[in-house]
Amino acid sequence: MKKELNIRSFDVGNRLDIFLSDKIEYTRSQIKNYIKNGNILVNGKKEKAGYLLKENDFIYVNIEDENNTLKGEDIPLNIKYEDEDLLVISKDQNMVVHPGAGNSNNTLVNALIYRYPQIVNVGDEERPGIVHRLDKDTSGLMMVAKTQRAYESLVNQFKDSLVEKKYLAIVEGKIESEIYIDEPIGRDQRNRIKFTVTNINSKEARTLLKPIKIFDNYTLVDIKLETGRTHQIRVHMRYIGHPILGDLIYGNKNKFKIDKQMLHSYSLTFKHPFTNQKIKIIDDFPERFENFLNRFKSF
């Protein structure tokens, strides 16, 4: 892995090792070793893992992974749209997007390489073709670039918030009216694997949600993202007191013993990188949602 990172104002004050644990697919202990061995430099120099980042610091990562050649695997893909430059797939719940520490195979990237071998030359060498991601337990639509020219265009569309992303979620409690959440999100200082609403080293985050149907003490909601922060929907829903059903990190145990989040990316709208044509893809209503809602006669 070779990676270059520039530190911006909202990352100032973070420890070097903690910052990198969110940027590269290695454990914190592995990152500490790489820092100690000089595989990770700050402004061309070795620093300690606890080094506190400053604005405009330049981090260079150069890690030669052993036995980390990406391999294709014959894994079925649910393709919703495809042309010579890109495709949109509906990712199953439980599928990891790309290989990383602890996940070397059975990922979306492995499936892509098997079907499209040329994709290894597109974008990031660690996650070729991937222009955005979904959590393992989040299902639904994902866009993939098949060519470098498409990759660059789509990455910029996401960066400039030009891609419209909508989700369906089943959340705890009753929501009777539209809610707009404009609260910054940053890493939880007490639990580094979690994110939280905070003004400390955070990024702006905006989420719009509309109730579709209330049943029992749950609500099926339509969610539109205006920004794309890590765990944004899950954090914001927890913040307003309506965590996503089945979310083991930000939610609560439930009597149905659902242990995977009821969150599905159902709509993507973007401009084709070359025709400039507006493309809108709508996914099917997820079966696991249907099965849950059928428990309630009112739905």
C-alpha cells in the first residue's frame, strides 16, 4: 500500500495512529509497528504513534503487504445498471466491500476482479473500482467504476455532494413528522470504534428523514443524506433517540433478536461521467424488511 494524506483543520490534534486507523485497513497495533519501522512518515520524518497532527502535515504511507495480491472470486452480483464505464450493484447484507485486516476474501472487490479483471487498474490499488462504500451490515445500491476516467468523475461527484443517496430504515419509536438533523460528527473520544455528535475534531453532517409508516413502536423512514460521514445515519438516529433496529453499536437489544441493522440504500441519482445524462436507480424493497413488517397487521 502506498498512500499520501494531507491533514486539514478538522483533523488537527488527533493522534497519528488513531487518525490512520480510520484511513487504512490495519489494526492500531499494526499501524504502531509500521510507524516505528518507518513505513509511515510525517513530513518526511519518523514520528511517534502519539504524535499530534498539525494542519498541513503530510503523511506518507508505504507498506509492502505480504500475500496481499487481490484475487478474483466467483461471487454472484446483483447488477442493477451497467455500461462500459460503470455499474450499480445491490450489495447483500453481510458482504464486506473490500479486503482488509481480517477480511482477505469473499468481498465485493473479489467478485468484481473475477468478473472484470481490468478493474485492478482503476482507482485505489487496495479497493479498485470503489468510489464509495457501505457498512458490512448495510445493504443496497453501490456504484462501481470500471474505467479510470469514470472513477475520477464519480469520486468528484461524491466529493462535491452531487450524488443523491436515499435509504430506508426501520427505527425504534414513533416518528410522526419530517426531521432535519444538522449536527457535526466526529470520533467518540471514549470509544474509538464509534462516532458521535460532537464539536471536537468533527465534520459537518446533515440528514433529512421522513416517516413512511408507523407500526407498533417502530417507524419505517425514508432518509436522504446531504453529507456522507462514516456511520452518519446510525449516529444521527441514535442522537435523536430513534436508533436503527438491529444496530449493535448504536442501537439497543430487541425482543425480535434482530442483530443486524435494518438499513438499506435504495436510491442513487447521479450524472453519467461522459454523457452527462441523469441516471436514477431504485432498488427493490428488501426482503428482510418485508418479513419484519409482516409481523404487524397494521402494515
